[in-house]
Amino acid sequence: MAPSQWLADSISSVDNFCWQQKLLATPTQYSIPTSKWNHYEPLRRKWKIEEKNDFAGLIPGDSRTYNYSTELLYLEMYASSLYCITKKKGGWDCLRHYEILLAGCVPYFFDIAKVPSRSMVHFPHGLVRRLMQLPGVPGEDFLASRLGKLGQSTNTNGLIDRAVFPVNEYERLRAAMLSYVESHMLCKNRASELQALPRVFIHSYATKEKPVDYLRELLVVGLMETGHQVYTTFNASYVFQDFDVSGLDAPWGLGSYGRGFLYERALPPSYRSRFNIWVPGDSPPDEPFSYIKTTYNNKPYPIETFFDKAVDIVVDGNDIWGAHPEPVSATWYRRELSDCHHLIKPARALLGTLNSGALWNCEVSPQSRLCPNLHDAARVWQYGLQMTAEVEMQTQGWRSPSGAEFLLDIEDYLRTPQHFPDFVEKFMILATNARQFMEWCAKAAVAVQGNNAERNVLADCLAKSSPLLSLQRGFRCEAEVLRWERRREQVKEEILRHDADIVGLCEVDHFDDFFEPELERAGFQGTFKRKRSPAKDGVAVFWRADKFDEGVRRTIFLEYGRQRTKAAQVAVLQRLWPRDRQTGKGIVVCAVHLRASSDDGFRVQQASALVSALQDFSRCDEQIILADVNSKQMMGSSRTEIANVFDYFAACGFKCAYTDLGLQHGRSSPKYTTWAGWASGDFKATCDHIFVSRGLHAQAVLDVPDADELAEKFPERLPNEFFPSDHLSLIADLVIPDSRLA
């Protein structure tokens, strides 16, 4: 059945939105007025570490804890605490984050790992995550379970284990965090990014019920801080320090919107000479000036344009995107830039469900009773997600928690819609009829998506059973299991079975005579580099030739500092270009196998050399590291220093696809990725990882076999007659930004 025209139009419109917002839009965000940052500097130094509460008493979402009548009292609550819980509100970029930082407190940011790569780009993500992970600080799951109890008590001490809490490290990281804020997060920083002319005209809506828009007002403050003459279509006099709220009508007479914290009274009265309120009929500002349109309160830009002048800049401060027009000639700034990818699998199933004859009536009569309303649309969406989850589990073994989360949201809404106003608020604009609902769901269908595999194949030269080597080194399995002519077919079948787009292999020693020709016949191209070792194996990267073009390659030997070693490990750095790219952005894939020894310090040095090479080579392109790090220890060390390779990659901003997905959704990372059955005993560890840079996201991973079942069936462990290597394959379904997107 061919798709209806309205369905095709809807997909096309969202296709355009997704690539345009990445290609044309620039991230922006909230900010802190410079005068307030300077004014509250003594407050940030008022309490000593040992005098502070563990966590501030304000609990997001618990109105009982919102009991501060003045800005000073509110900020003192933060300043007298080590941490304050914060999280996503309407959007990821929430004013609370900035108020916490203004007071010198550390934001304990729930789900910080989920923040889209192009939202809140000027935020100290790495420093905040390191502060949240200091020894003695409770984890997110524990705190989430305690939120209700915290809201009932003003005592938030006892949550941090002060006996192991590293005070000096906290102070060092906190100082670095505040230094970052002062350099990157003030209003003047965001205003300077607009590159506006000395005179600016800001065109935006306002209502008596809610005269304020946070992002807009903070930009007004920043523009005046940087010396601009500002003309507005709304009265923003509340940004001046001599503003008197008591004389205004309701709701202002009952208190400023959001209590006026942060944005209100941010500029000295002398700046009033830079501020002009424009009303229709007034003369336009003297040329030249920049014409800026902004959104307001999750509503679109103004439709009309004054002065018969082209709009120069559009600023979208909304929590969710809407179908509002944006002139291509203008410079776009968006506060919430989503990646448009996380719904791709549910969306594909849902597209087929929605593409039914009954819904074609919407093409002719969009207001027809046959077009689904919000409730109907949620039911269809629920059905599509349920089908997707069932099919994935039966055919691929994927665990895809994003779909499960959406299902829970929908089920809660359908069961008791009156108790879930947030659901209605988020989706009403986008899902009140079939076309709008389709636009929102179909946005994921334009993503370039890839399954990415990491595999230690066990080099032929290292595959020896115990009779052929000393009993301390050989595998327990029979020699026939390790015969290359047998194993190579199993390895090839394993690689091809998962239909990966990018493959990283370690311990490869038959590249020319097996891997390259066999995988080339299956549609792959590849590259290989042998390590400097008597074993003569190395690492390889393969990619599907119909999806990626080959870019520049770089190989590096990983030495011990400046000392040249006889058996240096090697890394391959391969740039790939998505076939349909329309921008200069590529993807850098790295395959690496770190040294197997008891010295984690050595491996951390190797990882440091690798990260330095990646930073130099990637030129800000997204990166995928397919690695056997040979490091048994996982994240969560009680020491403050970086104890292992996993910690080092995390500190450098890389996410392990398995661990990151597991932490987000209450699941653990793999219990093991190698379970070598040596003649001398078992070696079981999680040594293999798929690390990704911050702009890439894992939406599903392939589970490893159940450990108890493997132990029962294969007393020889790995390798065995069914598993050709002592390591297991890792597969991640990664969301890679659309090649047409910047």
C-alpha cells in the first residue's frame, strides 16, 4: 500500500526540520547577569566546606521545598550546601542550574549523561560529572529513591560519607567549575555570540499573565552589558535594579514571575539610557540595526515583521520545537537542540501503523472525527512501541530501554490523564491531529544509524591449547577447536550475523589472506596495522562501502612515555565520510588493543597518547573507540585519582556505550566480555568496550550470554566449539548524526 500524501508531506517537513536545525541552527542557552555574578562573590566564599550541608533542601518538583521569598535567602540555601539536586524541567536547559552555580554550589544533575550534544554546550558537564562521582557521594538511583523523604525533612545531612569524601579534590574541581562559569556562562557571553550591530530591535510577544521569557530577558541583559542600544516590543524594565514590583497589577503585585530570581534587577539604573520600548507607530531605530525575533513562553515567533526589513537573527528559547517559520536568510539560535534520532526504531514501526487507509481521511479533511486526537494518537503510539519491542526481543535480542520508557509514560497518561499534565503540555501542540502527531514521530526516520561492533577475534598465532604451550598459558579446549581453518568461518559468521556498519577487530593476523578478501565480498572495506611484536597480530577497522567513503587514516604506536618498547601496541584511526553527506563532518573510528599486563599505569599512559592523537586527528568530528583495554577494573573506584583506563576515557569525555546506557536505565553493564579458560584457571573480566564521544548516543546494545548458562554448558569456558575466541562480540546500536547535519 502506497503512503498517503499527508504522510509523505509530514515526513518531508520533519526531515527538513531535523537537518536544518543541525545545519543552520546555533546552540544558545540561559546565562547569568555579570552584576549578579560579581555581587554574590562573597556569598560563594561564606561557608567553609565542613560547615556546609550535604545537599540543599530544595527538591525539584516538591512544592513544599519552594519556600524562599527573597533571592538572597534562596541563594543562601544553595551556598550553604555542597550539592543541590537539579534535573531536566521543561527542557534540559533549566534556570535552576544557573541559580545553583551563581551561589557556588555544585549541581547534582540527574541524567546529565542524556543531555543532547548540542544543548547546553556552554556548561561544565565533565567537571560536574566528576564532582558527582567523588568518593562518598551517593549515586543517582539512591538519591532518586530518597527524594520523597528528603522533601519531608529539612535535614539533608548524612547522605555523603564524610570519612572518605575528598575535601581537597572537591574544592579543586569546584574552583575549576566556577572559573568555567565566569568565563563561559555570563549574559555577555551569550549576547556576544549573536554578533549583532550596536543597535538591536527585539520583536517578541508578551502577555499580562506572563510578561517574562527567561532566555529573551537574559539576552536583553547581555546586550546592554556589552554596550548595545536595545529596542523592544515589550516592557522589560524589570531587569533594572530600581524596578519596583509592588506598584504593578497582578500577577506582578503578588510577586514576580519565577519570583524574579536571576533575571530581575540585574542591571544598574544607569543602563536605562540603553533601553527603549518601541510601540507600533514609533519611528524605527536609526540604521543600521539588527532585527531580532524571539519566541515567547513556548509559543512561535511573531508572524508580522515591522519596517519592511529582513529579520537578521531568530532566537528560539522554547522547551520543545514547534512548526514556526524561520527565514533561511537569518541566523538561527536554539536553546533546545535535540538530536532527532532517539526514536528511530519505534518511529519506523509506528510509521507503518499510522499509514493505514482510515487515516487517509486526514489528507482531505484534517478536522475529521476520523483523525486521531491526543488520546487516540497515544494509543496508536503505544501499539507501535509494543510491536517494536516484541519484534526486537524475538529477532535480535536487543535491550532497548528508550522504547520502554516511552511506553511507561504513555501508559501512565492513558490510565489517569488528569494526573499527567506534563504529558499533555509536551505533546498537545504536536499531537492534536494526525498530521502534527506524524510530524513529531517521523522526525527520527531521517537519521543515519549504524550497528557498531567490537571484537577480539583471538589471533591464530595466539590460539594454542595447553598441550602445545606450557600448561600455564594454553587454553583448556581441544586443539581442534583452535584450528584456524575451523575458527575463521565462525569468526566471519559472527561478524556478518549482526549486520554491523562499522567493525573493529583486535588480534588480527590473517588480514591479507582472509579478513580483507572475505569481508570485501560481503560489502566491506577495511584497513589494518600490525603491532610491533613477535606475535605479528594487529588491529583492523572495517566499514560498509555503500554507507561510508574512506577518509584519511592514521596509525600510532603506543609506547611507554618517550621510551620505545619492543612490543608496542598499535591503534588505527580511520576517518569515514557518510555517503550522503552535505557538510564537512565525518566520523573518526579507532580500533585499539592496549597492553595486557598488571600495570594499569602503563595502560593509562597508552590511553593518554591515544586521546591526544584523536584530539589532533578528529578536528571536532565525532569519535568511536572500539577497544580491548585489558583493564579489569571498572568505573567506581574509591580513589580520587584515575585508577584505570576506563576512568581515564570517562574523564576525557568519552562514554562507554554499554555502561552509559545501563546507568541511564537501571541496568548493569556486561558482567564480562572475556572468560578465558586457561589451563591454569579462568580469567573473567570486562575488558572490551565501545567508547563514543559526547555527540553520539547508544540506543540499544547486545547482551552477552548469561554467565551461569555459559558456565554450565562449557566447563572449558572460552574459546569452545561454539565461541571461536576467548572474547565476546560487543554490538551497539549507535545514533550517528545525520550526514547532512553539521
